[in-house]
Amino acid sequence: MKKKKKPTNLARGLFTYLDPLATTVFVAGSFNDWKPDAAAMIQVIPGRWELEVSLPPGRHEYLFVVDGKWVVDPTAKETCPNPYGGLNAVAQA
């Protein structure tokens, strides 16, 4: 059985979220099938959450899941409407 090759053209994406009151923060998006608990962010200093992920080239929509609530990235340079009447943030890799 052949071993699958890992893609070598992945970009490193750094997600950052600022919230001094948050107790848990995740990133959910098109790159992880919108799973709300698949990508836990780490609190690097009080109130600052970060997560670095490998992203394939292209456009990726995402939201933060902050203490169970879906939140658009307030620092996103681009957003787009989602099917639920809100906005998704957009990252380019």
C-alpha cells in the first residue's frame, strides 16, 4: 500500500483573537469542516488567544467559537455573508 504524500504547498496561517473574558476559543472554518471544537486556540497571554494552522492555497472562510458562541473575527480584512444571516471572516493562503 502506498503512503499518501503530504501536501508541500501549505501556508502557515496564524489566527489571533483578543478577549480578556473568554475561557475557551476555537477556530472553525472551511479548512476543518466547520467543526466547532476541532481547533482549540491557546491563551498565550491573558486575553490573547492564538492558533497556527497549515492551510492549502486559496480562500478560507472561518469564525471563532468563543465560549460556545460563533463570532466573526473583528480584525478580518475581508468578510462574506453566510447562509445563517451573519458574516464569515475570510483568510487567503
